[in-house]
Amino acid sequence: MNQYDKESKRGGSNHFVDVMGTFLITDGAETETGSMPGSGQDSGEKAMAKACTSAQKYFYKQLFNITDKEEDPDTTDSNATVGEPLINNEQRNQLDRLFESLAGVTNKNKEFVAKAYLKKVGSIDKLTHSSANKLIEMVTNKLNSYVDKEEQSA
């Protein structure tokens, strides 16, 4: 569309190129045409290539809705627990009993045991239904390992 040279502050020359990229999108049966402007600047012969690359890059970004941000928010799970139910009373009671049993076999108090298992979430009230089930399984396995050791030594 346009080309021109401009003197740089250091006395050199910069070449500027503006292009309008035209892109054909097809699935083999139907076609769609899109276009995107692009600009490039270089002190050598690369201004045209940079302008074409710019047009193509921004066409793809628009076509596929690609973010400009450093980290694409769609690649991470920002909060997987939104909408997931929290711990229920049955789970809470089961964990309470498990913490008490584990405290008994480890000679620790129940609050110490509970705090150790809940340190990542801070409070039992912040557990989701699924994370409570995982914690129940984990504490049960730990308790079973202590019981197995006691039976082997008896």
C-alpha cells in the first residue's frame, strides 16, 4: 500500500512499508476471505517481510481470538472450585473422627493433627466436597498405616 524512507536520528535511513494482507480461509468446500493491515520498519531490506509478518500475525490473533497478554488466561484454571459444593456435615464429622483417631495413635492432640492436614486450605470450612473426600482418603490411609505397624509389632 505504501513505502517510504525516513532519516533516523543517528543519520541512517529507515525504510517503512505498509501492506494489506489478504487471506483465504477454506475447509476445501467453502471459502472465506479476510484481510489485515500490517506495517514494518527496518534499516535494511527486511521492512517488507516484517510488514507481511505483522499482517499475518494480527490476522491470526483476530481470527482465533489469541490474547496479547503475556499469559493467556484460558491456559490456566483460575478457580476450579467455583460452583463446586463445599464440605458437608457428614464429611466434617468423618474428618473430625479421623483426626481424633490419628491423634490417639500418634500421641498428639486432635487440633495439632487437624491443623497439620488443613494447613494448605487454612480451615475445614474452605474444603470443597471433592477435596474433603480426598482428605478423608489420605487421613484414612495414614491411620491404616499406623494400625498396620502396630499389628506387625504385636
